[in-house]
Amino acid sequence: MKKLFAVALPAAIAIAAVLFAANVLQSRSETAEARAERARLKRDFAERAALARGLPADARAEWRDESAALLRWYLDELAAIRNRHPGETPRPTALEAAAAERKGKPLGDKEKATFAEFQRYADERLALVREGRYAATQSAADGGLRLDLLRVEPGPSPEGGGPGLRIDFALWGAPNFVERDRSGDRTTTRHVVPVVLKRIAFRFLDERGKVYGEMSGSGEPYLKLADPERWSDDFPPSILFGTWWVEPFPRETQTAELTVEAGARGAAGAERGTAFQFKLPVPDAWKLPPGATFQAEVREGPASP
């Protein structure tokens, strides 16, 4: 009996090792196939989105329908890939990837808090896409790019808690390049988006249509997902999500003219200027409380980690 056990135990261990190795190879193969399919899907999405962005700037209804159909198609294809490859290994989170780049050097509490803030923001943006709630209230196009305003609403300012006005947006057509710098045994990954939001400016018109006041500032958003796929691989490519926080408008304002100036850098390095213009009816909720002083402030937030 002991001899039989001595023979059976190593055999069982060998069989288990073979099965484990086979499962690992199967998982790796399935993961590679799934990621190759995802890459093809993202290329297809980018090409279809480029065609859709060619719609005239004033074709808002057509763009709304086209963008909704495009995102719905993308999600359906993404679900099909998951169904075909249920054993795909999940990609590391942004925090895990950052820790791996540091070769075991721990992130500080402040860095972890910044990562958590951006992850929450990314999850909120992705939920808009997944749940079919992505809808542009205003849209403008220029230079092959398209800027959608998703939401404009009042809220407590992220700096100080006073009144603020939040403007959520999505910029379609913003490419993302990955650059890797090696220094010794440490590799740093840097995501480069050759599109810069340079300036945001408002003109406030009173009930007679005359200019009452102006406000302008850096176009750099308070929060910006320059590389959404870093936070979740499910994000469609070439869409930059962001949020501006500005001061509520003067009480005399009936209409606000918004201009966003951007610069896009081409392959040869030359920069091409683009501008997006919107005309927004201003409800009372977007205005300063009675008696408040207008400061004309645009707020900027933390840089993406």
C-alpha cells in the first residue's frame, strides 16, 4: 500500500502540474486573442468616428443620433469579445500599473488619493457610455475635432465650497501616444495628447442682446481624462473627457457666448489652431446669487497622474 501511495502521489502531482500549465497557456492564448480583437475594434471605432465627426457643425441632431449609434455598436462588439473569451486576464488597474512602473517603490498617500479621484471620475464618464446616457446638449466642430458639452449645472466649487458652475465635455478626435522613458531599472510611461485646450472665454449678453461682461481663462480643465483607456480598457478611443469649473454668471445675463480655443499638433510638429463656439441660453440656476460679486474666475484642478 505504501509503495502504491509513493507512486500515485508523484503521478498526481505531475498531472496537476500539467493541467495547471495547460490552463495557464490557455488563459494566455485567450487573453492574447481577446486583446487583439479589442485592438481591431478600437481601430474600427476610430475610423467610424472620424467619418461621423465630418458632419457639419450645425447638424446637431444627426451627430447626436450618429454618436449614440456608434457607442452602442462599440459596446455590443465589446460584449461579444467578452463572451468569446471569458478567460481573458483582467488588465491591471491604473494604480497597479503605476506601482509596477516604480519597481516596488510605494506610492505616497497624496498620489494614491489623486489616483482614486481620477478613477472615480473615469468610472462616472464610462457609466455615461455604458448606460446609454451619453448625450450632447451642445456640439461644435472644427479642424477634424468635435467638442460636445454634456452637462452644465451649478454646484459647490471644488475650491472653498462657494457657488460654482460645472461644465462637463467630451472632445472627439484627440489621439493619444504612449512614450516610455527608461532610467536604469525604472521605466516611466508618459501619455501624450497632441491637442491642447488653450483658452475658454465667455461673453455675457443681457436681455437686449448687448454685451454685459466677459470672462476668460486658461482652457485647461479642472479635471481631464487625457488617456481614458488607462483607467478602463472599455473606454472607446480618441475621446477626451473633462470638466471645467467656472464662476456662476452675472445676474443680468440672458445668453452666454462660449468660445473654446485649442491647438492641435500635426505629425510634422506644426500646430493648427481650432476654435469651438456655442451660444447658450442662461437659466437662473447658472447665475450668481443676488448680491454676490462677480469675480470672473475659471478654476483649474490637479494634473492627471
